[in-house]
Amino acid sequence: MKFAFVGTPGFGAWVLSDLVDCGRAPALVISQISRAAGRGKKPRPPEVVTAANAMDLPVLQAQDINDEQVAYRLRDSGVDTLVVAAFGQILGPDLLDRLLCVNVHPSLLPNYRGASPIVRALMDGAPETGVCVMRMTSELDEGPVSHCRRLPLEGWEDAGAVERALALLGAQAVGEVLRETEGGGPEWRSQDGQPSYTEKIHGEERWLDFADSARRVHNKVRALSPSPGARARLGDIDVTVWRTRAVGIDEFSEIGRAGGVVGGVAGGVAGDEGTWTASRTRLLVGCGEGALDVLQIQPSGKKVMGAADFLRGYGNRLGLNMRSKGSDGE
């Protein structure tokens, strides 16, 4: 069977590359148009286009996938199936009725339908996530599913690591769906359970709230890494926090068990929200429960650095508290 691959950002590029590695090369790759990006505002092709070009796959960039020129190209390519992964446009009824359209969705449907399933699962501290291959219908993320794969989460993984793992699992799962379609079709089953929905991350959500428990703050940091990053203000410096540990609470606890530098220092600020302290290479911030051990941090306009380098360069400007935007009445 011939299929076209439809995707735009990094997740789609990884699924595409893994599909090809598994011996499933598409007859055509469809992606969105190149858009201005970076300081020079030069058009930058989507990551799926870059990946497809590197593998010498035929590419069509479409302003609207439902345009007649796309339909013509699909017919000319002899395609009977679309494999969609993080495309960013809605497929119209003509495509859905004429072709088998399947979506590689990075959650265990019906959990985390919508735009940000990986980020929201990590923010929630979910113990596992996964990927489902869904037959697409006119209703958003409500179609029947086949070949779901689970991924346990241990609490340290950031969104980039989870996205990469789910892309591989998704490619393997959709490969099975394509194989079974050639032999008569996979078993499609209705989504079971109460659905939950996700929205895109908004700018204000990026700010850390140290009144939360250290676990919740840590979960937000890893959910927003490697993009767009969690924000905070330390003294008069706006920073992006990229990597952390939660200490002093439950299974994340380092206090008492680790002792010494981390244990003793964290114990001094644990529960005292926004208060920071440092010892040797450690920068720790008190939260409503426990403390946050800041491992990687980036001052606005500067490079990402470890806590020790940050303290050497900015230690005399830190003030008394790390805080969320507006927490002091701004």
C-alpha cells in the first residue's frame, strides 16, 4: 500500500524518520509552508520538511491540505492512506471520506486529547503516558484507536525525552496498523473512559509559582523543557529554569537521605516559598512544600548554565527571593 505522511514540527519529523528506519517510506510527505523565524526573520522550513529532504523523500508544502492541488498530488501519487503526526491543520470531509486517515496521538486516549498532551501530562505528574494510533473522524481526537503503546514515567523525564520516546513507539504502532491494513485491516475500538482535554501553553503559564509544592514546580519545569522554558525572577534578573530536582518531599526527598550539602541546605528553605539559598554548586529555592534544586538556569539574553556558573556570575544581584511575575504586586 502507498501512504502519505503528514506532519510539521519535531514530533512529526521523528515519527517520519523512525517509520523510514522501520522500512515504511511514504510515497509523499505533506507539511505546512515555511515561516519566518529567528532574528533575521528568514523563512524556515518545518522540521518534517528538513527530515524528508535529508531522506530524499518527495515533499509538498501546503497552505491548506484541503486544497485541490493537494488532492491532485495525492491521486497522482497513488496514495490510499494518510499518516498524520502533529500537523496543525484540520482535515476536511473529502480527505476523511476518500482515504484512510490515521493520527499518531501522543497520549493514551481518551486522556489528554487536544493540542498539548505531553506537556499537560508532565505538568500533572502523570505516572505514565503513551501513544495511540487513531482513525481520524470529523470530531477532534474522538476516532477509534488501535495499537496503543504505554510509556511509564519516573518523574525526571522532560518533554523532549518523552516526545522522542513516544515518536518511536508511535512509528512502531503505525507500522503495525499499515501492515494489518494490507492484510484486511486492524481492529479499531472505541475510546473507553472519560476524556480529558488539553490547550496550548499560554505565556503566563510559563511563570513558576513557588507557593506550589516542589514536586509541582519541578513538573512544570520538565514539562516546558526543552521549549519554551519555565520562567521566574531572581532578584532583578529574569531567568528561564530548564532543569531541576524536587527535594524534601516524599519519593523525591533528598533531605535526611542525602544529608550534607543538599540535605542540610534544602532543609533550611523547604516550605519557605521563594526564599533561596546556595551552598557550593547548589542553588535551592523554597516552595510551599519542599524545595527546588535548580540544576540548569538561563538569565535573559544569556546562555544556559549550571547553578555554580550562575552563582559566580550573578550572585551579587540575586536579592532575597526568587519569585513569580507579579508575586510582589507588579
